Amino acid sequence: MSCASYGLASVWERALREGGAPCQALDPTAFIDRLPIGQPPSAALLWDPAGGAIRAHRIVEARRQSVADHIIPAEVLDLASSGTSARVCKIR
């Protein structure tokens, strides 16, 4: 797939390819196959096969929207670490 129909994304894709950086344009279905986080972004997505999403702020926003109903705002005052995980000990 090419990003040619996506305006600015096609410019990014061309620049990355000309610079030798691996990238792959993903449609929404291919996006969900690689990163199943809920709704895919409405804009074209450029994927680095070795590293993940390029211009990750769109992915972060999509992820935030997909979990927004499950987030409980709180101020964390203390954490306990086991080396492989963390536990919230005290919140306000």
C-alpha cells in the first residue's frame, strides 16, 4: 500500500524510503493486525517494521481514546517495586 492518497503522509513515506529507512504504509485493517488497541487513527499510518509506529503521538492518542473509560485519575504518592512490576501503595 502507498500513502499517495493521504497527502502529507506520502511525503513522509517518500522521504523515509529515499533516506533508506524501512517503512510500510498501513491501512486500518493492517494497523489493527499489528497493534490491536481499539480504533485505528483516521490518518494514514507509517509503520517501521523494526520498531513500530512512526510519529507515535497519533498511536498514543488512539490508545488513550481506547482506554479512556477505564482510567481513574489519581495522584500516586507511593509505589512498591518487585523488579518486574510495580504496585501502587498510596493514592490521593
